[in-house]
Amino acid sequence: MRSAPGEERRRRAEESAFRGGLVGIGLVALATLALAAAGALIALIVALAF
């Protein structure tokens, strides 16, 4: 039994929104990790320099 076209479209929109949210969360996590790595690197350089 097939669902109505509107129902199908709504479900697909929800799935794409969910996937977009996951991608956004992943990007934020990557940016946070990159900032943390850069901070650690700077701290290491400063510690070695002085």
C-alpha cells in the first residue's frame, strides 16, 4: 500500500532536513577540533619558545 504523494514528499523533506542537521553538527565538531588543535599547537610553540 502506497502513501499519498504529499506524505511521501513530507517524509523526504524530513529526512533531508535531518541529514542536513547531521552535516551541520559534523562541521561544527570539525571546526571545534581544528580550533582546539590550533590552540594546543600555539601553546606548545609558546612553551618551547620561552
